[in-house]
Amino acid sequence: MLKIKFKFFLIVILILIILIIDKSAAISHIDEFPLLGKVIFVDAGHGGRDPGVVYGNIYEKDINLEIAKVLEEKLSLKGATVFLTRDSDIDHSSVYDAHKKRGDLYRRIKMIDENYLKIDIYLSIHVNWYKNSYYKGAEVLYYEGNKFNEILASSIQEKFKKNTSTNREITTTNLYMYKYINTPGVLIECGFLSNYQERKLLQDKDYQATLAISITEGVIEYFNNI
């Protein structure tokens, strides 16, 4: 009887050890891949016939795509499933569109809001411009129609403040594309092409990585908050 009790006691101890190990592994897995199971659409603004803002031979559309691809990598490394609205220099207008820009935006909206995909958030990547070249800094804009947009915008902006020199605050946008997307998401202006210092930074691979890391950290913070 004592032997049976001892064997039972050993089995219980072994089960407890396995449960503890499994729990630790699960916690470690969550820490390493905090975005596991999340589906994110990254929208590189402009493209193709639409260059966005331009300075000499520097096109916003190219910078947007470069940052979007780095962001795709950073989000994927944290476990997210990432889709791009474009992965090359194209736009989504049709030859039948009377208004090419509106047609391009409409198809981006449709891609993000497709019913057969479970999209958690979208991130629209852009570069800013202002007539006063003094203006600089990354900022996040959101449409007020979705209560989660402001939370996401705040989470990303705080990481921009932490990791870059920006002191800008979140603000609202009423632009066509963002009004008609049902999925939570934000417009991210990564900096001002009109500012000399930031123009150089926006073309720098290391700085693009810093922006992508900041956005990724903000996204993780967002999902933790909600």
C-alpha cells in the first residue's frame, strides 16, 4: 500500500512539473509572439501613376513602400499575419475609372474590408508635407467614427515620442478613405518630406526600421489595452 501511495505521489508531482513547464512555455511563447493570431493590413500610400508628395527625384510613394515592407517584417516577427495593399510600384485604379484617385482608394478600402478576411487593424503609411519647412515629426491621424481608432493612434504616437524626436500629438482626419473603412485603423504620417533633416532620415534604412519598430510596439500596446 505504501508503494502504491508513493508511486501515486510521484505521478502527481510529475504532472505538476509538466503543467508548470507547459505554462512557462506558453507564457514565453506569448512574450515572444504577442501578435500571434492577429491579422493586419499595411497600406503603402500612393503608388504607380500617383507619386504622392515629391521633392526633386524623391517620391513619397517609394518611401511609403520601403517603410511598409520593413513594417511587414517587424509585425511578422511578432507573430502577426500581414497583408500589403501593394508590394510594388502600382496603384489600384482601373482603366474604366472616371476618377483614378477615387478608384484607387475605393479598391484599397475594399481590400481591407473584404468579408472573407478577418482583419484586426489596418495601418496606412504616408509621408507628410507642409509649406513651412520647419515642421517635422511623425504623427498619427484617426477617423472618429470607430472608437478603437483613437486608442490605436495614441498607442503608436506614444512609441514615436519614445523612439524618435517627434513632439507631435494625434489628430483626427476626415479623408475619404478612412471614413469608409469599417476595420479599426489609422493614418500614419512618418515625417515631413518638406523638412531637410527629416527628408534625409526618411530615406535612411535604420530610421525606417526605427519607425517600423515604433509602430509595431504601438500595435502590441494597443492589443494589450483593448
